[in-house]
Amino acid sequence: MDHIKRYYSLPLEVNGRELIIEGPISGAELAAYRFDDGLKAFRIPEMQHKALVEIADLPEGRIIVAREEDLVLGYVTFLHPDPLERWSQAKLPDLLELGAIEISPLVRAGGVAKKLLEVSFLDDAMEDYIIITTEYYWHWDLKGTGLDVWQYRKVMEKVMGSVGMIWLATDDPEICSHPANCLMAKIGGRVPPESVEAFDAMRFQNRFLY
């Protein structure tokens, strides 16, 4: 499989700010950037910045950022699923998880999330992967956006759908723990049938319930 990460960048103007959407970038490049204080959905900005630098240098890790000069105002991550999650059980080398997407309040509602995903999927190598995202309502910034869980879910489906990701059913306990949670995926055009079959087997492990 081709693991070369091909760099792409696109401009985007939001709220009078001239942004560059770029990536995948290296850990060294990301470390040289500043991290906006508003990027705190998962952990404090300093710790999240450090975690993203580590992800960027993983063989499969991909970080796409939205920046104004050297200030990161948004990002999306791709990496293999966490070893503790169901999605790592088959140890598929061609399965990547969209682990996080976060946008600073300074540039929200400006199409940044869609542009981050657009740049992510410009790389033809993404056709070699099953890309998944697990959406949990407890990660959503409901307070900051003023949206309820269903409004936010609709926004997330629209953003992910902009690059062809679709909702898929699963019996994963965490996803099933709340009706707003969901699994979405995009299966690349060059993913072999055996990988798709293994992925489907991970989606449903309690078939006797159905």
C-alpha cells in the first residue's frame, strides 16, 4: 500500500481572516505553529497540540490544519483506531479513523470543517483506506454552539457527507448508548473486499440480538 503523504493546501477567507488549509503536515511543522486557546474540546490546548505533533509523525498519521499565518485555528486528525476500541480488533492496515475535528470559535460557521475534509481527501492515497468516524454527543460543543444534540448531529452528518462519508449501522455499545451517536464511513475505491468484510464483521458482533 502507498503510504506516501502528498501535501495539499487551499486558501479560505473567514470573518476577514486569510486562512491556509494544509496538510498532511509533519510533527516538526506543527510544533513550530501556535495553537489557538479556543481549541480545548478534548484537552487543554497545550496538551492537545503536543498530542497532535505525535500523531503527525506516526506512519499512518495525518494532520490537516487551518491556520492564519502561524496560528492553528482548526484541525482534523486521521490515524489507526485506538487499540482499546472495537475498530482495531481486525488490525486492518487499511482502516483509518477520523479521530478528531475541531474548529476555533473565531472561525466557526465559515466552512472550515468542510475545507479541512476537502483537503484531506484530495490525496488519492485515501482511496486505499476505509475511513471511519465515531461521533459521540459528549464530544460535541453544544454549549458553545447553542445547538441541541440533534441539530449538532445534523451538522456533523452534513460536514462528513461533504466528502462522501455515510451513516452505517453498528451494535457497538458506546455508539448504541445514545441515539444521537453514530458511525460514519467512506470506503476507498481500492480497498480489497476482504478488508470490507472484516470491517463489516467488526460492525456487528452481537448478531443474535437481531
